[in-house]
Amino acid sequence: MTKIERKPSWLKVKAFGGDQFNEVNKLLKQYELNTVCQEANCPNRGECFNSGTATFLILGPTCTRNCTFCNIGSGTLVEVDPDEPRRIANLAKKLNLKHIVITSVTRDDLEDGGANQFLSVTKQIREKLPNTTIELLTPDFKGNAGAVDTIIEASPDIFNHNLETVKKLYPQVRPQADYDFSLNLLSHVQKKSNIITKSGIMVGVGETLNDLRELFYDLSEVKISILTIGQYLAPSQNHLRVSKYYHPNEFDLLKEIALGAGIKKVISAPLVRSSYKAEML
């Protein structure tokens, strides 16, 4: 495998640590909960934990897919934990979270893809924190409209589903996913509810500017309100390698192009991730 190019200076982050960071880690262990921050080795987890926020990862730490960019592992799947929603709501209340992001591994082994667990978590949080906003970041449910309707029933404040990359790169980047399934999922939620829809992509995996323009217009066609754009960082030399490190100025350009395509709000910077500072959106 080709050695990963050294990261440029604008991608360097501070070392993790601090009392709040350690406290959130301690509580996650105590409540037996997972976060995508840890499982996906997010570069922002130190900053987020120190601000008392985290993106909860439901349905276990292992995935039924093998996306070449992702650090979440595949392997032995766990049973759906009916008590997980209660523990998440209790920890969210303890941390006094104002905005909560719930995501999951992809569970193609489940008939509903895990949609009912999203519904249960949302209900539990609403009961304990009625004024807290909730964002659900879901997998594609293999295009299952019934599962998507369950998410609509949950009525989150924001529905988030990431395209991740441009259409032509799906076979290399997301071989078990389908670009059109993802677009249709976002369209379905937008048409059948008043829920704000959101998506996210990473750049630096081999896309061209024209590929990105096409993606922005596709997302505009399904009327998403929020788009996040960030730099792909290879978790290891065994993952998809970085083809390009975009300069911050290029992220500014991508933001302007996406806004010009008709997307209402665009957050574009090297270290932006789908749920990074989501409470501020």
C-alpha cells in the first residue's frame, strides 16, 4: 500500500485531554454507550468531548458493510439492546445536552435496518429533554421506504444522511451502497415531512470539480437545507488513500459553488464532519 502523504499544517489538531474530555469518556463507559467520535477515530473528538458533546452510535460498534474510507469495524454483530435508548436519554440529561446527534452502524441484517431503535431513542430523549433538538444521522436502509417512514414518525428536528462522495466513486468508496438510494431517501423525507434535511460529503478521494458540481445539483434537486464538506483523512494505510489534501481556500470555493447550486446552508472546511458543531447549525 502506498504511504499516506504527510498531512498539511491546517489539518493538525490538538492532543486530546482535559477534565471534561476524561469525564465524557468515563461516563460513556459507565453508561455502556458507543460514540461515532471514538469508533470512527474522528479528529475532532477532543474538542467535542471538551465541550461536553458527542454523537451517540447505536446498534453496536460493528457494521455489516466494509466502506473503504471508514474506521468502524465489521465483525460479530450484537443483538439490539432495548435498554440502549433509556441510557442515552439519561446520559444526555446528565450532560444537559442542547442538541443531540444519534447515528448508527449499518445493520443490513435487521429487517428494519435499525429504524425502530432510532424511533425509541428519540422518544426517550423527548420525554427527558423536551426542549433539546434531535438530529438523526441514518444509514440508507437499503432503500426501504417503510424504515424511512419510521424515521419520519420519530420526527427529529434534523434528518441527516450522508452521500459521502460523488456518484462515480461509489464502487470504490461505498461498494455496498447506492447513490440513488441515498438521494431518494433524502427526497422521501423532504416530501413527506417538514423535517430539515441535511447531508455530508468528504473530498480528497479522487473526485473532480465537475463531479462535485453534479453532486451539489443533485442535492439541490432533493431540496436539502444543510450540507457539510470536509477533508477525507485515511484512518490507516489499509484504508482508501487520500488523493488530495484540499487547501482551506478550496473549501471556500466549494462552499460558494454549493450555495450557487441552491443549497441553503453549507459548512465547508478541512476538519468539518457531518456532526461537527451540529448544535450551532
